Amino acid sequence: MSPTRPKQKPLRPSNDGLLGLREKNKLEKLRRIKSAARKLFIQRGFDDTTTREIAQLAGVGIGTVFTYADNKRDLLFLIANEDLADVTEKAEAAIRDDAPCLQNLITVFRHHYELFGRQPLLSRLMLREMTFYDSGRQAAEFQAIRERVIRLVGRVIKMAIDRQTVHSSEDADFIGWVAFSIFQVELRRWLMSKKLDVEAGVDALQRALKLFMQGVTPAKTRQR
């Protein structure tokens, strides 16, 4: 019987807090892949860029690219997921217990408008490609971030219900999902504009959310 091969220890930073050489190399390759994909998607367009071209520009083998992404769509979300996770974390930190519900909702969504406004070409691509995006190495993380935002919006609604500043017979999470859906539609409409004005986009979203929060009252029946 051949001797049992010892288990390989997981890579860990050294005692002085520095990453090991192998970890550094992996991070550097990942950085170059992201940079190359971002550059080519913007310069040549998503449809005209090939995975092989991204690998060549990054200076890595195409097999290395496929360790991080199953396909070109995955590469797009490899870029996007990090930015989306970061902006979601900032949005979570920005909501206030004492703020009105609508103000907290706008605070959450404004962070996303600002992110998409900084990189409109990639943002339009991402919104186009996210439809039915449920398979691939990056899909699970993207869906997890999306659900995290929806839960955050639901939490904002729950805070307002608990303070009795809003009332509904519906569940807070469902109300949050409807508010998130309005945000998605308004965001897409805004990104179609030739000139992206964050304030104009946020104002339009606020108007839509305000109508949603206040509801539409039935017209009084005219008396004969």
C-alpha cells in the first residue's frame, strides 16, 4: 500500500501579515484579468471581445481565466461583483434608525446610482446580461448580493413599520421587493439617457417611490 499523502495546508498570510508569494501571484493575475476585461469591454464592446483576447492582454493563459469565470458573461460579473458588494456595504452603513422611510430608501439606492454613473458602459452591459443570470462561477455571488440588497430594503421598511411611521397589511419583505423592483425599472430607464445626471435619476426614483408609499386613493363617486 502506498503511503498516505499528507493533506496540503491552506495558504495563509505569514506571521508578519504579508501574503505568501503564491497568493500574491494569484491576486496579481486576477487583477490583470479584471483590468484587461474592463478595458476591452469598454474599448471594443462586450460582443466583439473574446475570452482569448482578454487572456492575451492580461498576460495569462486562457486556462487561468477559466479558473475565475466560465465564460465572457462571467468575466463581466467578475468585475461587477466586487463593486456591487462594496456599494451594498456602504448602503447598509448609511441607513439611520431615526430617518424617514423614504429617505432611507433613497440613501440605499443613491449609492447604486453613483456607482453606475461612474461606469455607464459597463453598467448598461451588466443590466443587459443579468437577465436569467443563474449559472456560472460568478452567478451565485451576484445573486447573493442582489438578495442582500432586497433584504436591506425590506429591513428599511420593517424599521418604519416598527416605528409606526408606515402601515401595511403586507409583509415588510414583500414591500421591500416591490420597492426594489421600482428601483430596477427606474435605474434601467435612467441608464438609457445620453447624459447621466445622478440627481435627476434619484429625483425620478424618489417620485416613483413616494407614489408607491402613499398609494393612489379611489376617486369619489359623483353624486347624481
